Amino acid sequence: MKTITKQITVLAVFGLISASAYSQANSYSVNSETLYRHGYNSGGANVQENTDSVTTGGTTRYWVYPDLSLNPGYDVNNPLTTPLTSAFNWTTSGATGTATGTIAAVGAYGTYTNYKQVTWGGTGTINLNATETSGAGCVGGTAVTTPIAVIAAPDVTAIAFSALPCPTGTIPYTQAGPTATLTITCPVNGNKEVIVNWSLTCSNTSWHGGTAQTGTANLGNSNTIDLSSVVNLSHPGTYTLTIVDITDRIATKSGLTAIADGTSNTFILLPTPVTGPMYHVPNQ
């Protein structure tokens, strides 16, 4: 009877350890970056996301909460400063389209195999998997998996102009001129909160002293924006509007904060006529 009682007690204690080991928070700070548990957004809400959206060409980081009963010295609140006994094997699987994922160690933290970065390529869907092996060599029966959607980078496809106004005032048009309705178009393609940096140049060197006019435009969740309130056409000349770079929320999350674009359009702003005196044939 005593032997049976001791066995029951040991099992109960082990059960308590296992339960406490899996009371994970929804986010942790890893290498000064807040990483969120899959299924939870940055606001902490359980949104049950089906996929983790990333931008092709970007790199994102992933950290796996280890089994603390097998890693007794590991502190999840200081995840890159305490011992990790288990080892983790990372793989990708189930790719659709042209999606790829290249898994690598994060800088100097290669000994922490539960912390990896993945550089994404192509477009489509792919699974990221991690399997834990204990220090005794026991392999976890089920891999932890996160479905990934690799989406195209944002891209401006067109810049359009409305009927252009005439400069105000008279030559040399030293005062501020009129604005024109300038519209840029960018397909959303699953991207959100698109931001573009633009540059406007003019062949007339007296315009802004020959210095390009620049600015930032936020498309929000739309695929078009009107720059008429910010683009000032103060002199006649040949103008070229160029999209310098572009990004959005998903691209920024993927480390792509300024994707070179280069889409441009050129238009000519003619001066307002200044008519001279009228001549006639005099009477004889």
C-alpha cells in the first residue's frame, strides 16, 4: 500500500510541473522584439489567425516556447540568457505556388535553436514547423506549425494626371502656383496601410531653386491617392513625378521598410499667356 501511495504522489507532482510549464503568455520579448503567439494579434486579442502574412524578400523571426519540465533552468522572460537543454529542428512543408522559406540562426544566438529567422521567397503558402528533442534524445511526437502566406511586395503601377491648371500671376511666376490632381495607383494585393515616398522635379531651374519637391503619401487601405493638396506647381516647365520607394504594414513587419519602386510620369505645364498690344492698319 505504501508503494502505491508513493507512485501516486510522484505522478501528481509531475502533473503540477507540466501544467505550470504551459501557462504561456500571448507575447514575449525576444532580442528586444515582441513576438506574438500564433493566433493572437499585437493587441493581445485571440483572433485565431489562419496564417502569418509576410512579404516576399522579407525576413521574420520566430521563437518556440520550450517544454520547461525538460529545461528547468530556462527563463522564458530572459529567453536568450539562460540555459536551453532541448534542441529544435525547423523545417518548411506544404508549399503552394512559388513560396519558399530559408531558415537560419539569428546572429550570435545560434545556440538557442528555438529561435530562428526565415527569409521568404516567391509567393503562395507554406508551413513553418519546429520539433523539440530533449537533452536525453527524445523527439517530440508533434511538430509546432504555423501556416505562412507569402505575398507580393507593394508596387505602384500607374501615375495619372487630371487636366493641368495654368500658373497664376505673371512671369517669372514667383508666387505659389496652383495644384493639380495627381493620382497614384497601387494594387492592394493583400497589403495594408501602403505608404509611398515621392519626388517631383522640374526642368525649370527657377522652380524651388532647382531642388526636387519630396513628400510621403499614405494610401491607407486604398489603392489610390490624390496628391493635389501637397504638390505645388509654381513654374511652367516639364515635371516628372517619381515614386522613390514604397512599403506597407506587412512589408515593414518583414523588414522591408523602403522597397525601391521607380514608377514615374512626366507632364508639361505651359505658362499662362501674356498677350502683347494689338496692331492695326492705320487710316491713310
